[in-house]
Amino acid sequence: MTLAVRFRHAFPGLRMEIDFVAPSPGITVLFGRSGAGKSSVIAAIAGLLRSTDEKISADGIVLADSAAGIFVAPERRRIGLVFQDARLFPHMSVENNLRYGLRRAGKKRIGFDDVVSLLDIAALLTRRPHTLSGGEKQRVAIGRALLSQPVLLAMDEPLASLDAQHKAEILPYLARLKGALALPVLYVTHALDEVSYLADTLVLIRAGKVFASGPISEILARGDLPLAAREDAAAVLSAIVTAHDPARQLTTLAAGGRIFQAPLLVAPVGYAVRLRIPAREVILATEIPHGISVHNVIAGTVRAVTIDAAHHAALVEIELDNAALLARVTPDAVTRLALSAGAPVLALVKSMAMEVLT
């Protein structure tokens, strides 16, 4: 199943030309600067923006097709919308806000108790919105959207108004949506930490156009894209917890056909996590080093080298098995190690440098 979006629309000063396909279910993140057109994509999918050149479908359900004369009215599209501000009804309790979405739904697939448990909001049911924190309000807003029984959940920068602490509180709940509900999610943000935590598919939008899209592990590891030039550039790998060694205070993880060691985790063997590995923390070598503190010496193959002249750096893509790392090194290092496409290379990664996203 897929989410397929194609539409053209002209605004004053911006022409939208959007075309992407994403697997479903899963979280598709639209990423770009403010004003790039991300929210307009949400509006088009929700039916709030109509174009004379569009074709939009979600899991086989055609929402709009200008060539065929199809345009499903917004209220019939069953898109669950969550915005930056929670937009809860202030005169209603949390429970009544949630049940408002349920009353307006058709066939019930997502249960009230399931949503309350998923979002951990049982203790909030009797309270009014003005007594909730920003993170709590957003969890309730997500719950209300889910109880409307949507075919797609569309979230337009839902964490943009939250501080770092409240954002950290709500991200795990958003990540749960993938495993708990077989529901496609479209998520708009310009925050790279949210991308790393949530995205399955990443769609990069610039000046109204898609300039790259694909699995997050591929897009973040591409040295030829603007994300790689950022100071916080990092590869993200899907990983599985395979063992714990309490005596050494280490956890072993399998990712990209390789074994990684991270600081000891509180997670069961077999648990799925993500590894975020900053490009600036990856050291490259052509021989196995001895007498060093680095736990992770990862064998790979150079996929590509991109010179970032503006920052006097080189971005080296390292191919693993169905995954890739990204390293930021000096152009001199590329020359000294004779790094080029197809060359074998070792990536050295400190355990403490990796961020494990659970």
C-alpha cells in the first residue's frame, strides 16, 4: 500500500510542483525550511487546497484526480489533522474532546480505550484543556484525531510550539503510532531531531518542489544533499538489541549487517531501536587500529565522496548491508587514505557518540 501525492499549484511568488510516493503504513516526513510549501501539501491532501492538476491517493483510496474529475470533499476524506496548536474545545473535558472525534466517525476501527492507553492520557480525562501542559494538549489532540477513524493522520509541525523537555516527552508517543496502528502518517517539520526519531520515508522540499525522497537511512546518508552539510548531519540505522553485558556496561546491537556496541540499555533482547550516528563523530581508517578506546570498527565500502568546499570538508558515504554511514572528514584525509567509490574502508565510532533512539 502507498501514499501517492502529485499536484501543481501556483501561489504568488511560489509554484508548487509536488510528486512523491511513500510506503504505507509508516511515517512520511516532509522536511524543509519555513515557507518551502510543506503545509500546502497537507492542505492539498486534506482537500483544503484544490488544484486543477492533482492526483492524490492513500492506500488505494483516490482522494483527488483532476484528470478523472474526482474531488472528495474535505469532510469525507477521513484525514485526521493535528496542528501546531492543539485546537481543543476549552469548555469540554479531555474525555469529551476525545469522544467528539469518536461521535463523528463512521466504522470504529480504533477504540477509545486503545487510544487512551497508547497516549497514556487516562489520568487527564476529567481535566479541562487550560490545565494541561503543551505536550499533554498535543497528546489529546492526536487522540481526538485518531478516534475520528482516519485513513491518514496528517500532522503539521505538532511539536513546533513545545520546548525541548516537552518535545522529548511526546516523541515516544508519536513513535508508538507506527507499531500500534496500521495507519499512514504524514508529518511536517523543519526539526532534524524529529526526522531522526520518527521518519520512515523522508521527503525533502525546497521552494515548492521535491528535490529528494526515499527511506530515511538512504536520504540522511547522502553526501550530495544539503542535510549532509549541516553541523548536526547524521546517519540513522534501524537496529535490533541482540545482547547485554552488564559487567562491561555495554549493549550489543545489530544494524546494517554489522555489530555495534552502545552503552548499556534498558531494553529487552529483540527490541527494535534506531541508531543515530553523527557524521562528525565517524573516524575513517584503512587498517584495523590497536590500543584505542573505540568499540565499533565497522567495515564498509566507500559509496561516494562529496567535497563541501564551503566548510573545507569532505562527506564520505560508507555502504553497509542495506544501510549506510556518513563521515565528515578533511579533504586531506580523503587524499591520504585514497578514498574513492568502491574502496574498502573502516568506520570507527565511539559507543558514547551514538544516540540510541528507543
